[in-house]
Amino acid sequence: MSEPRRLTTRGAQRRAQLLEYATHRFAQTGYHPTSITDIVDGIGVGKGVFYWYFDSKETIFEEILRGAQKQLRTAQQLATAGTKDPIERLAQGVRASVIWSASNPDLVTLFDFAQTDERFSNLVRAGRTVLINDTAAVLREAIKARRIPPNDADLLAYAILGVSTQLTMVHFQKQEKSPQTIADVVVQFCLQGIGARQPTSV
Amino acid sequence: MSEPRRLTTRGAQRRAQLLEYATHRFAQTGYHPTSITDIVDGIGVGKGVFYWYFDSKETIFEEILRGAQKQLRTAQQLATAGTKDPIERLAQGVRASVIWSASNPDLVTLFDFAQTDERFSNLVRAGRTVLINDTAAVLREAIKARRIPPNDADLLAYAILGVSTQLTMVHFQKQEKSPQTIADVVVQFCLQGIGARQPTSV
DNA sequence: CAATATCTTGACCGGTCAGTCAATACTGTT
DNA sequence: AACAGTATTGACTGACCGGTCAAGATATTG
């Protein structure tokens, strides 16, 4: 295909169906072990259908990643919109990130893999850099306002990301903890970690 | 091969050479994209040599993982041996973990991948559980001694792991920060995160 | 009702890969 | 030197995979 195609309603649906099913299979079985044949067989169409809507296995995976990154960032922006206090914004952003991840295990799985594959690691890094910059900006605000002690904002942002992703993984492995519980622990740990005066209620 | 073979000195060396080179290639190129042919060609031997020393691509990878897990745990135990104070032990363990990771980027890369592959995720999880239990035990000590507020020790341990791994990744991506600097930030963030009274010198 | 664009089929192609194996070389022992 | 266990070779097998394409089905438009 290559150039953007004109899609009928039917075509747009088929394309969305391929994206959704491929996401699931990639997350379930892994990117490399999942063949295009697996995907089209699973949907019950011929192999050519896949190549009518996508250039390659690589590009569909990239599109899935980009979509997921956009989703996550939007969720964060929505959660923090309208809040002024930097510490509050931070807590809300972290909470939104944990909740979104808990609701999208397949996409989180794909992020994890993509990070380990040379073909996609740059894309993942780029998307993550955006999130880190968002977080670091809030942290710098907080430092300026003397709400937290001065420190390398980027490193703190990465630390917060690390806590979030790791504890989200725990939620996937042992269902017992609800996403809210996890989010509470993440927020508390991170606010204390950056040296915020009070764990702002929680 | 299957059953443990009797190896001559030469054989043991060849086996070690395969392990080392395979580790490097898997980390560099990825597990799936690296073929057995790539490995034996890189060493300059025939394909049969590989299957003389290992059952399959899967088993050599598992052996690499197990070895790395053992290495990391040993490093931690060595670092914390002889220290009584739980907070001190925690800090030393974290520091050792960061330093080890920084010195073994290939193995860290393999951990990351293995986690994302159904074939190996159980093994990774098992090894990580051991480390988590070690850390959680120290945390429980600290809670009992009222050095930190009561909290779910396992969750805290995972949070600490998350900070360590994420900031280690930062070190890999931007060389500018030394492992020691990274370790300092990790220790500070985590001690504050768990609510330890004073960031014990640092 | 053509004519045109969108969509679908599935056999096929060139290539790669994990793993096998019979033949051969090496090494130490008696 | 003869023997046996260890080590190495590399062509070969069977399977699979990403991607192509000519042919045909379906929908849209003038």
C-alpha cells in the first residue's frame, strides 16, 4: 500500500480489526513468534488483506505503539488539567498513569517488548522522553516553589516512572491488589522519595 | 547431549566461550534475531559444536539467565554481609545491585528481554522473587525496629527494584552520570520513599 | 448498467532457521 | 601403535515466515 489509501467504512473497520487483533496476539504470544499468518488466520481472512492495509509487520507494530503512547499521554494530561499545585499535579499524573496501565495490560506488555528490540527501542525512548519531560517540568516547578528540595529533575522523573511501571507489573501478577491500592502506594512512595513535605492527604 | 557430558579442559573452555559469546550476541542483536549460525560463525566453528555442548537455543539462554541471577544475588549478599542495621543493609544492597547492573549491561539487557518472552518469564520471575524476598525481609526488620513506618514490605521492595532498574537504564543511555551518582540518587530516593528518618549520611 | 475503485483470496517465492548426523580429527591412555 | 572417548565439521532436512501477485469478488459512482 505505502501511500495513505482511501478507505470505505468496511475498509476502516477491517483495518481497526487488524490493529486490535494484532495487538492482542503480539502481547499474548510475543512479536517475533507471532506470524502474519497467525493474525489473518485468527481473523479468518486471506493473507493479502493484511498487506492491503499495512506495509509490513514492522509498521503495524509501530502504529500500535504510537497509538498507545498517545493514549497514555492524553490520559495524563486529562487528569492533571486544571490543577495548579505542582505536587498535586504530580500525584494526579502518576495516578492516571497507573490506572491507564492497569486497564491496558496488552499495551504495557508491548511497551516492555519494544524496549528490548533494536527496531523499536528508539520509538519507545522518544515516547517516554515526552512523558519524562512532562514530569520533570512539574518537578522543576515544585523545586522553584520550594515544595521539594533541589535535585536533578530528570533523574527524579525516571525514578517515579520506575516505581509506577514496576508496581503495575505487580498488579498484573497478583490480582489481589487493586489498581487504586497500587496507585496509592506509588504516589506515597514517590512523594516521599522526592522529599515532599507532606504526602498531601492521599 | 542431554546428559551432563564429561568435558576436557579444552571442552570446558569451548563451552565457556560459547556462553560468553552467545550472551553478547543475544544482548546485542536480540534473542530471536540471533541464530545459532550467527553464534558459531562468530566463534569460527561448525554448527555441531553448539549442539555438542547445549541441547538447544532455549537451554543455553536459560543457563545464561540463571548464572546472571546467581551473580547478582551473590554480589548483594557480599555487600550486605556483616552489617547489622537494616537501613544500612538496605542501602548497601541497593548500591551493590546498581553497581553490578552497571558493570553487566549485557546481562541486564537479557533480563529485560526474558521478562517479555513467555518461555523465560517464569524463570525471571522466580529469580526476582528471591531478590524481592531478601529485600522485603530487611524491610520487615526495619519496620519491627520502628526505623520506618509500617507498610506492605513486598510492595516497597518492588518499588525499590523499580527505581534501581529504571535509573540503571538511564545510566546506560546517557553515560554522563556515573554509576556512583546513580546509586546515590537511588538510595536517597528509596530511603525517603520508605519513610526512613534520616538519609543516613550519603 | 457499465466502469471504476476498493477489497479479498491463497498459492507461491526466496530466504532463514533450529536441529541432525555420518564422517573425520584430536587427545590421552594403555 | 592401537584404542576409546572427546571434539569438530558442514551439508542436509523439514518447517516456517514475510511478502508478492494475478485473479476474482464486492461495492460505488456516473
